[in-house]
Amino acid sequence: MPIAQRFTTRVAASSLVAAAAFALVGVQAAGQTASAATPQKAAATVDCTAANTKLTVEKVSRPINTLLLTATNTGTKPCNLYGAPYLAAGADAQAPVPWLDSSEPQAVVTLAPGESGYAGIGTSSPDGYEGHIAKTLGVDFSNKNLNGSLGKGATLPLPNGGVYFNSANFVTYWQSDVYDALFG
């Protein structure tokens, strides 16, 4: 066989081997992509409500004039905390405590069974006016669309027999971390 023909045959054979190898890698990659793209069954979640969540409220030392609202999932399934809680400071509250827009998280807070979510409540500031002492805190959970509440709410006693609220009050969005709820 002439040298030129042997060289051409070797190049053709090498090209066939390389093409087969690339085809095999492509098939394997396609198989990996397909398996990676197959959706995994997500754990079913439910809405957090007063029926599946324990609520507590406590005074914190810092920042001043602040309460910490804690929601702990007591159910058997993960639950979602949407937006911020709807709060009524006192039994005769005329308006809900406003949500602090700058505290909106990037995603919905989801609580596994036993986990807790947090909201910071600013009760008053020197800039506020028309204050009153509230003895209870009404708490309702927001729905997914953030335009109403879910189920029956809860009424919690406030620490020390009552807490002073004025017009500068606010509540943060639900957070998965205490620090974010109080200082975020």
C-alpha cells in the first residue's frame, strides 16, 4: 500500500474513532441532562395558620421599643409564611400595624415541622404621636396573594401587662432568621 494511502486511511480511522467517542460522550451528556431535568417530587407544603403554628410574642432588649413575634410550625408538613402578619395592637385597634416594606425577603419563608419564623414589631418612636397602651396583640396570617388573611387568627397577651404603641409602629415581613427580623 502506498504511503499516502496508508496516511489517509489512518487519518480516516482516527477521525472515525474520534467521532464515535464524541457521539458516545454526547449520548452520555444527553442522558445526564435528561435525568437532571427530571423534576424531583417536592415535599407538599401547606399554608401556615393558627391551626398548625404556635405564636409567641416577647420583648427584646435591642433594638429598643421592639417585640419579637415567633411562629413555630407544630404541624407534620412544611408550611409557608406569606408576606407579613396582620397585627392589631389592642382589642380596640382601629387600623392594622403597617408592614415595613424595606424588610421584604427574596422568597417565601417555609418552615419545616418544628422550625420557626420571625417578625420584628416596632412599637413606638419619638417621631410618633397618638400613643396608647395595648394589652393584647391580634395576629392573622397573610394569604399567598397578600390581600387578606388565612383562617382564624390568634390573640396573644403582650408582655408586662401591656406595651406602648404610637403612630410610628410597624411589623417586618416574616424572616427565617431572628437577626433579620430585628435588625434587617
